[in-house]
Amino acid sequence: MSKRILVIDDESLILEVIQGCLEELGEMEVLTAESGLAGLQMAQTKRPDGILLDVSMPGMDGLEVLRRLQDHETTRSIPIVLLTARVQPEDRAKFAKTGVAGVILKPFDPIALADQVAEALGWKR
């Protein structure tokens, strides 16, 4: 049975690329959401095995989405990997304190993405 992952990113082109990479190369079932609010609702109703979450989004940013996921009883146990272009040491230190399963940097390598996600989430490939 394949793993189900929810990808939350406000850029539809990036969502398409990620979905293709994870489905074709990672054999994962991919759900997508183009906003933090839509992602929260989908996480609560679809109960994915993991979440790949963009940090920089308009409105509710990824760190707020992360906080709400961790505060909600039905989603707090879902492992989350952050997707970000923020690579400064202070950003990395902040991410390390959030309890996420991992951080993948943008721009990412489409060929390596499925392996990076599976490794961060502890999924056997």
C-alpha cells in the first residue's frame, strides 16, 4: 500500500512538479492544497501519512499552519517536512525547534525529491 502525502504550497506549478515527482518516482498517493487553510482542512479530513509544507505562503504562512496542525488532536501525530528557500542559520535554528521531521530546500532536485521526502519521514523505499 502506498503512502499518502499532502503537499501544501501556494504555487500551482510547484505543486504539479512535486505531485509528478512523488507519484512517478516515489509511488506515493499525493493530495494537494494551494493554501494553508485548505491544507489544514484536508489534513483533518483525509488524514495523510505525512505532509510536505511550504514555509512562505501568503495569508497563513507555513509556520502558522504547522502550529495549528500540531495543536489539533486529529493532525498532531502526522509527520511534517518543511519546504523552504530560507537557508539562513537563524531560520534553520527556528525550524529545528518546531519538531518537524525534516527540511527540504528550494530549489529542490526533482529527481531526488521522493527519496528526500521518504528519508525525512522514515518511510522505507
